[in-house]
Amino acid sequence: MRAVVQRVSRAQVSVGEEVVGKIDAGLLVMLGVSKDDSSVDAEYLATKVVGLRIFEDENGKMNRSVVEMGGAVLAVSQFTLYGDVRKGKRPSFDDAAPPQVANQLYEDFVQKVRDAGVRCETGRFQAMMQVELVNDGPVTILLDSKRTF
């Protein structure tokens, strides 16, 4: 699984004119699932996301997690995180999980974030979504359950 995690002062995701998920301060997580992922990957990333110490403490140092600062998570599925453009200019999505597998692992991730005591809003799986955010910092972290960057 791959995630692009952005610290935000606010974020929302819409489908058409309907806002389907919205948070104030917290984390926007764009989540991609590969065909090789399992519930172990969902648990790893959920644990990593809720534990990331990327919010400032009273001394201005990035030392607090979303749990500690009372924030929320907005999780949006994004299969394009597995787009491979090493050959040619059009991405190949061969490594992305099929929709039924991806949706289950996306839901597993969301539930694990909620189980950690963090409010977790979502987008709508397989929908054309519009994501709006105010990146706070900016702070953006890349996570991958299979490798380090």
C-alpha cells in the first residue's frame, strides 16, 4: 500500500456537488492499494499514519501525532498511486489491486484508523472525486508498506 499524507488545516472531498467527506485540522491520506497487498499492509499504514509526529508541540517542534492534537483523517482511495510511467508516457496500472480487493483493504485501513480513536472521513470508492485541501506547512509524507523512500 502507498499513501501520500498531507498535514492540512482543512480538506474535503466531493462527488459532483455533494461533499462526502470533510475535516478541519488533521491529515489528508491519498491511499493506493497494490495487487500484492493484504490486511497486514492496511494495519501497518494505519498505525504509521496515526502515529506520525508531524504536528507542532508547544515549542514549535514537529513532535505530536494526529491523535495527540485531536485531529481527524480524510482517507481518499487513489489507485493512480500505482501508475508506472517508466516505459512510455501513459501510466500502466498493472500493479494496482482489482477494485473489490482494493475497496476491502481501503475499508480495513479506515476502520483501523477509527479503532485508534481518530475520526476518519472518506471519499467514495471508484467515484470521480474533487479533493480540496489547505496543506499546512506544507508538510507531505510518502509512505509505502513494502519499501522505504
